[in-house]
Amino acid sequence: MPDTDTLSPAHTGTGSGSSTGSGPAADAGTESIARRIRALLAELFGQDRFISSFPGDLSLREAGVSSTGLVSLLVAMEDAFGFEWDDDLQPEVLRSIDSLAGHVAALRLGD
């Protein structure tokens, strides 16, 4: 489990939704995925701030998620969403909750 001492103080604000695809169904799907990612972060770090006050477009690094914490999140996401990360994944995908959710939504649309 990641060291919670590496997390920075809580940030305030709300995330802006990131959408993949088009229309309300794609937006709702991405938002649902983002909520699940937030729940995974809260489970991993034991902090509800990831659910209530963490902007979706804020860099996970800026929020204090360490590299080992990110790896833990990626493994948890594989289990939760039933996929494996590609070896040629672009680093931008790993930046924020919104970018992660958009990537998972795109994978689901491709199935």
C-alpha cells in the first residue's frame, strides 16, 4: 500500500468532466469511470478527498500521488475494469483522473 505521507494537503474545487465519444451516454460513461477511479484512490490512500474535493483535471503528481502510488492505482484499475495496460501507453494518459477515465472509456468503445 502506498505511503500516505507522500500525499499533499487537500485541494479544493471540482473536476471538469472529460469525455470520450459523443453525446450524453459517452459523458455519463466517462463520469461513472471517473467516480470509480476516485473510489479506488480513496481505497488505496484512505483519504476521501479524492472523492469529494479533488479536481478531475489536476495532475495526480501535483496531488501528491507518488510513482509507487500510481502503479498501485494502475493495478487496481486493471482489476476493477478488466483490462491490461498497453506497453506503448502515452504518458499523458496517466496525468489525471479525467485522462485515465477517458482512456478506459475509449478502450470500452473499442470493444
